[in-house]
Amino acid sequence: MARKDDGSHRNAPALAWSLLLLRLFVGGMFLQSGIVRWQWLGTDQMKRLLTTWTAGDTPAAFSTYVPFLTKYIIPHAPVFTYLVVLGQIAVGALLILGLTTRLAALPALMMSMNFLLATWNKGYEWQGINEAFIAIELTLLLGGAGRFAGIDVPLARKHPNWPFW
């Protein structure tokens, strides 16, 4: 029985290049953000920022997220500063290299969701950028973006059933 050609294979190169561009963009942004925030290590910068975002009658953070920030994150801000800064650098580098891309997209997605909730009331420009990152990270997670022009390519050939790439 002959299989009908639906033409979808002709779109494969364009899809692969699109995923590569998205992967490099998100990876570059995370890496840059982590490097810029490197100076936060050993300071109370994150604590001060989150305190202002949770204060007042209309905090910047999503209203139901404020208690989480004030109870768990702000009191442990030094630990979370390291997690965010080093996490952004690691995620950025992994995405740029295309190494365990799906695995790297997961913490990127978690960070972007937290950034969205922490800046919810700061306006559409804050919401929009974080929502766009979430959509891109979901695409990277589901699309296996490291299987083209990344270190995941030989790893996927060697271990085709592993979910990390």
C-alpha cells in the first residue's frame, strides 16, 4: 500500500532551523541575565527587589503568590539568589550548546513562570515577555530542539529513547 505524501517532510528543515533560533535566543537571554545578576551573589539585592514587589496595597507580584514569596523566598533570599543566578547561567549554556535541551527547558520554564507571577502587576510588558518565554520554552521542551545543531544530536543517535533530548 502506497503512502500518501502530505509534504510534511519538506517543512522539516525550516522547523529544525526555527527551533534552533528559538533555542539560541532563550539560551542567550538566560545566559546574559545570569551573568548580569552575577553581582547579586553575596548581596541582599534579590531580597530588596522582592520586598518591593510584595509591598503595598497593590504589589507587583500576583496576589496569591505574595504569601509564597514573603514566607519562603524572601527569608531565604541568599540561597535563592544563588539558585536563580547559577540556574540562569546553566540553563543558558545548556540551551546554547543544545545539551540535554529538554531537561534544560524545564527549569527555564519554571523560572519564567515564577518571574511571571512575581511581576504580574507591573504591566503588560512584563507579563508579555514572560508569557512569550513560557511559550517558547514549552516549544523547546516538546519539540526536542537540541536534535538539530546541538550536542544532543550524537547523544540522541546513541540513546534514541532517552527523553532528555
